[in-house]
Amino acid sequence: MSGNPERQADAGPLAASSPHVPRHIAFIMDGNGRWASSRGLTRTEGHRQGLEALRRIIRHCGTRGIEIATIYSFSTENWSRPEPEVKFLMSLLRRFVQRDLSELHRENIRIRIIGERQSLEPGILKLLQDAEDLTRENTGMDLVVAFNYGSRQEITGAVRKLCEKLAAGDLQASEICEDAISAELDTAGLPDPDLIVRTSGELRLSNFLLWQAAYSEFYFTELMWPDFDEAALDKALESFGSRDRRYGGVTAQAL
Ligand code: FPP
């Protein structure tokens, strides 16, 4: 999996060739509602502007040579929001896929969906599957859309699948290792996120990529998601570039 060379060609100083650019970046796109209420607008307008920000950020990730961008677009807990807001978020996803799919495909972007699919409305499910099918062979950036996603549910599902294999005699308890668990997650085959960005000043993971975030770097900003623009992403990337990732070890200089 490698970034689109054409996009990398016009990348700025933070381009992919730099070891400081995360291979995989994940976004918790928080603050749409607060962005809207502080302007006397409806929450749905906040989500609409959130989608505009998302479009800009996907494009900018491509120019920066990021290989995988994961977005938290609807969590398993978001069903508890007022019904009209849930409906609006569903329609926004539909709009995003219908309007942007051909452009994303042209940009050689591969779409991958993570999250629980069974409880989704058949129309939405088909749209998501069609988007995955159309872009499956693309070799540019991976756009991973976490929709109806919850990390605890994902881990529970993985444990259940391993237990079923164990009960069927297809797996020994001694074979259960970290890789075996990772292979049963929705993110199987993807590298863990190097950097997780959360907007809106909230300092938590909210059931997002709990297993995969074991060694992720975090970047929190007070900006609300609709205000998170290209310059804000570059600032996050600069911060990431200055981190010393030791994975529980020590830096080379300390040896
Ligand atoms: C959190 O802000 C945001 C969401 C629950 C939805 C994120 C959706 C988008 C950015 C638009 C793109 C959508 C799709 C489906 C592709 P919040 O509503 O919790 O804001 P608040 O904390 O200020 O209330």
C-alpha cells in the first residue's frame, strides 16, 4: 500500500518521504454541534459544515502522502441522539457516498468500512458495500470510514469468533496471541494508527480503536471539527513529527 505518487509530487515540506509523516492517521471529528450553536445555527448545519471540513481534510491527507485516514463518523452510541439528528447523519453519509464516490475513485482512493453492519438500513448497507466494491482495487490512500462503530463491540466480536473456532476445534488456546486477535477485528490487515487527532477540546477516545491505539500518538485541539482545516492538520503533523516514539523501549541516544 503506497500513497499516490502524483499527489506526493506537489506535497509540501511535510511530504510522505519524511519519516515524520504518519502512515495511518485517525480523526475523531468532534464539535459540529457546538460549532453550530455558538453561531446560532442548527446542529444539522454543524454536521453539514463538518462534511465540508472532511472533504478538505481527505484531500490534504493525500497531498501529505498519508497512506491511511480513518474517520469516526458514527458511533454505536450515537443512536441515542434525537431521532431527527440520527436521520440527518444517515442522510449525510448517503450524500457523501453518492456525491463524492466517483471523485474518490478517480483519486485512486480505496474505501473501507468498519463497524457493525447488520443493524443498518438495507439501502445504506448496499451503498457502503458498493463503495467498497468499486474502490477495492485502488492503490492510493485508504479511507477507512468507521460507521456504527464501537471498539468494545468490535473486540467482543473478535473474542466470540475466536471462541467459535476453538469450539469447532480449528484453533488451540495456545494459538491465541495478539496477531490472532488483531486478525479478527474489523481493521484486520491495516496497520495501527500512528496518530489520532481529536477536535473540540475533549480529551478521550470515546470507544474508538481501543486495541489499535496501544502505541498511537494523540493530538488534541480546541478547534471544532468544521474549523479544522489544512493548516490545522499541518500543525498536528508537525507535532507528530517531533514525538519520540519508543514503544516501551528507550531512545537510541539513551543506549
Ligand atoms: C461529533 O460532533 C460528530 C459526529 C457525531 C458526526 C461526525 C460527522 C461529520 C463530521 C460529517 C461527515 C459525516 C459522515 C457520515 C461522512 P458532535 O455532534 O458530537 O458535536 P458536539 O459535541 O459539539 O455536540
